[in-house]
Amino acid sequence: MEYDVISTPDLKELCLLVNEKIQEGWHPRGGIATLVLPDRYAVFYQVIVRFSSRRVSKS
């Protein structure tokens, strides 16, 4: 499994970036996280994961 985080200060851009990653086989995990700083600057985050098709054998 691969893990990544997408971040941007623009919520619409986050949606576009996540949709692009979904087309590449990634899956959003959990909800959107938001960091809001005192000067009202915000950053939005979305965790994404991608599962490999490789199976790990249990010996």
C-alpha cells in the first residue's frame, strides 16, 4: 500500500487534485483535514492510498 497526502490552500483545487488521483487508482482515506492559522489562512489536506496488486505470501 502507498500513502500520500495532498494539500492546498484552495478547496476547489483540492477536489480537482483528489479526482485526478482517483483516476490514477488512488483512494481517499478519511475526511478532509483543515489547518486554519490566526490570519485566516487555511490549508486543506486529504489522505490518499493506493493498494498494490502484488500479493504477499504468508510462509
